[in-house]
Amino acid sequence: MESTREKVEAEIRDLLTERFGVPADRITPDAHLFEDLGLDSVDLMSAVAILEERHDVSVSDGDLHGMFVIRGVVDRFAALLDAA
């Protein structure tokens, strides 16, 4: 059975490739959203909003600072979903 973390990671990969055109092979746990994947702060906010809406969770502004790397995004959303 797939863990919450694995599901979140797959969902983020799909979101970034389909919505933002990021090549799937560039999306690694250590990839920086801005420097490595070419996204900007508006893209980050949009992706977070999409995930919040899909899962009926809320990310605080303070949590956004830890979400500049794929691993940070996955960690935060997996924790929110496990707590829900």
C-alpha cells in the first residue's frame, strides 16, 4: 500500500508537469522550485492553493518558507494529510 508521502509526492509531480510544464525528470526531492525548476513565487502560491483546495487543508504563511524544495512541499502536505 502506498504511503501518504508517496501519494503526495506523485500528486505534486503530476501537478508540476501538467499545470506548470516542468519536465518530470527534473522533479527530484532536492530540486529547488525556483532555481532548478524555473517556477516563481506566484507558481508556488498557485500550486499550494490547488493542493489546499483538493485536500481541504490550510498551509500557514510561515510554512511556505520551508517549501522552496520539493522535499519540503511533500513533507508539509504529507504531515497535514496525516493529521487530518
